[in-house]
Amino acid sequence: MIITMKKTEPKLSKLSNRISFLALMISASISQAALAQTQVIHAGELLSIPGKAPLKNYTVVVEEGAITAVKKGFLPANEFASDATLIDLSDSFVMPGLMDMHVHLQMELGPDNIADTVKLSDADVAMKSVHYAKTTLMSGFTTVRDLLSEPEQMYALRDGVEKGWIDGPRIIAAAGISITGGHLDVDGMAPDLLAMKSSKMLCDGPFECRKMTRNAIKYGADAIKVASTGGVLSNTNTGTGQQMTNNELKEIVETAHALGRKVASHAHAAKGINAALRAGVDSIEHGSYSDEESIKLFKKSGAYLVPTLLAGATVVEMANTSDFMAAPVKAKAIRVGADMLDNFNASYKAGVKIAFGTDSGVSKHGINAQEAVLMYQGGMTTADILKSATVNGADLIGMSDKLGTIEVGKYADIIATNASPLKDIEQLLDVDFVMKGGKVYKQ
């Protein structure tokens, strides 16, 4: 009996493997067939190109994940293919998928954050990020830029989404480079834990920063993030002034650009904002205290401001209603968070280019569209808000040829709401239809 089992077990195992492989191939074939099938969308109101007027009663045709036609009128599906699927959004407002240029998919701010750094395994963190990614996609955000997570897990999440293994938004994954003790380094822990958990992406001096930038790109970074100033959530009393030196910033930017990567700079105080802009960064994250020189530098360089007003509102509320923040964090949160809206309004009125970004992970994932409501309260028009979350986002990540509008040749990243967010920006808080790359995730 024992001998027989030993002889037949490998055969059963081989048969099981073959059946599993066959099932996988059939599933993949069905998935590919579904994606290849022609989809015809009837859009009652179509914002094909944000920044321009919406169109009434249009047909959008999708094949193999891309837009192949945008035509006036509600054309019959069988005009394009005998087996075409009709998606009836004739009573809806249809527009390109939203884009958030500042998220952290591996976390949500709360009282357990420090404990989680030692209690959660890398696998646990990866599973959380899978959940947060799907939550973000289902809220209508089809592309995000993750600005600092654990690199290996985030690159795996990015690639898993791209391969169709995981439901989530398209991810542009950045590596965060910091000076020792700077905002992107760790703090607020016992010395032995600091030694264990300190960032592996630290550099001090321009030559170290050059090497670290090259190393980050070698291991898979789509972009580079630096902290030119201190940060609100750093558990140290080091303020929000400039931290990274001018020559360190310049070396990182020149190295990243030479290797085809863009650079985002976390920056609150004007001195740090201006140093980063002079170094040539592609975006300023937060930009809380931009001054007149900042405005000139923004317009001269063409860099984007990613305002993250939702993060500011979130930390102010948490500082005032909870006790988990350390005293230095709470003081910075109340001061900086309360000032962000006025500074955003000044930058917008001065004509600074703005790309939509929330800092989600500070705020909860899935409520990203609350940023749009705050931008409206800060004086931005609804048309410009929608453009910031589509056309401008695509430009910032260098993907205007594929994303940001509903035009022939672009990826079929399409969302819909019941009514027009041009008339009521809060419509973005309840997205009813989500398509990414031709696949419908929510309907």
C-alpha cells in the first residue's frame, strides 16, 4: 500500500498540475477575449478633453483596451462589430479616469502607525496596499503616483496591476531619497529601532546623492521624490524649513533627468520650495508657503504644484480631535494645515500649473475626490479642477500621449457620474462607472 501510493502520487500531481495549467490558460483566454471584444459607450454628456466644453450625446468605441472612435450621436453597437457590447451611459456624465499625483498606498495615518512598523511583516504591508489600491480604483482614480512606499513591495504592486493580477490603478512608483535625519528618514523610535528601520535611501552630500539616485532607478523607480524641507508628520522638532542643500538637490535632479526620471520635491517653507525649483524639480508637493519668488520660479520652470489640501485638512482635524500625535507633530499640523488653503489660492490666481494630488495615506484611501471639493473652496473653477486631475496629471508623468483625455489612440480609462461635476464638484464623490484599459471595474 505504501509503495503504491509513492508510485501513483507523482502521476496524480502531474495530472493536477496539467488541469490547473489548462484552467489557467482557459481563464486567460476568456479574459483576453473579453478585453478584445468591441465595447460601445453611449455618453449622454462627454467631457472628451477637460478644459474644453463637454459634448452631448456621443459614442465612444473601445477595442483591446484603447479608444478607437469618438463619434457624434448614439450609434448602434453592431455598426462597429457584430458581437459588440453596448454600455449605456446615455443618462450620465462621462469623462477620463481621474489621476492622483500624490498617494501612499501602503499606509493610512492613525494611532497604530509606529506600532505597525514593528508588528507588520512585509507581506502584511503588501496585502494592505492591495486593498488600498482597489479602493482607490473603485473611487474613480485610474492612475496614481505613489510618492514613497517600501520600494520592493510597491514595485511588485505596480507590476501586478500592470499584468492584471491585481485590481488597482495604474501606478507610477517613486523612490524617496532623504538626507540623514531628514523628513523621509524615520524618527520617534528607540535608538535600536531607529538603526533597524532607518531608510536605506539616505544620502549626505552631492556625490552620495548622485549614487543613491542611480541606485534607486536601477532597482525600479519610475520617479524620484526628495524632501527639500522638513515635514509635518516627522516626529521631531526640526520645523518645516529647508533641509536638503542646494547642491544635493541639484545633483539628484540632474542625475534623475539624465536617466529619464522626473523628480518631485516635498516642500513647505518658501526657501526649500525655491531651492527645489532652482534645481529643476518637476513638481512641488504641498507648496504650503510659496512666496513671490516661488511663483516666478514655478512659471519660469514649468513645474507643477501638487497641493494636497486634503492632507492639510486631515492633520488639522486629527490634531484637534485625537491624542496620538506627538507634541511637535500636532503643533506643525495645526499651523501648516490651516495655512495651505490660502497659499493654494494665491498660487492658482498667479497662474501656477496645478496637478491634482491628495497625499492619500495621510487621509483615507477612496475619499481622494474630497481634494476636489477643497480646491473648489480654495477658489479653483470646476473646469480647472477636472483638468488638473486628468490632462495636467498626464503631462506631469509624461503620458499625455496615452492618458488624460478621451481621444482615439488613448487608453480607455473612463469614468461616469450621475450629473455633471462641472456644475457640482461633489459629483466626483460618487463615481458610478469605472473603466481602466477597457476593463469595466464598476458599473
